[in-house]
Amino acid sequence: MQLTAPASHRTGIRDTDGMAVASFVLGLLGLLVLNLFLGPIAIALASVALWRGTERRGRAWLGLGLGVADLLVLAAFMEFDSTISWSF
């Protein structure tokens, strides 16, 4: 009889928690620079973390929202400047 969770299960949860935090950080950073690349990465990491059942669901949802916001900011500035990138 095993009383603790297998090591792979604990590692998997830790990995998904890391994905949730990474999606939040990349989404936040993507609002300032490289939003074309960091936004989709934040969305993908947050989606995988939520799908795998992270314990940091709030952080994953924030990462997902920030990733979408990255792409919306990029689209707005592209429309405003008629360019593929934007700067301060």
C-alpha cells in the first residue's frame, strides 16, 4: 500500500505550476516587447497548465489573459502605425 503520490505525479504538478508562472511572466513582458512571439507562447503555456490541472489556476488564467492582451495591443498598434511592430 502506497501512502504518498508517486514522484512523477508530484513532478508533473510542479511542472504545470512552473508553466502557469512562466505564462504570466511572459504575458506581462510581452506587453512591452516582442508581443508577437511572447503572446502566443504565454497562451500556449497557460492552456497546457490549465489542461494538466495546475494548482496555480489564477496565475495561468492571468497568463492566458495577458497573452491575448499582447496580441490585441499588437493589433491595435499595427492598425495605428500601419507597421508590424511598435515602439514607445
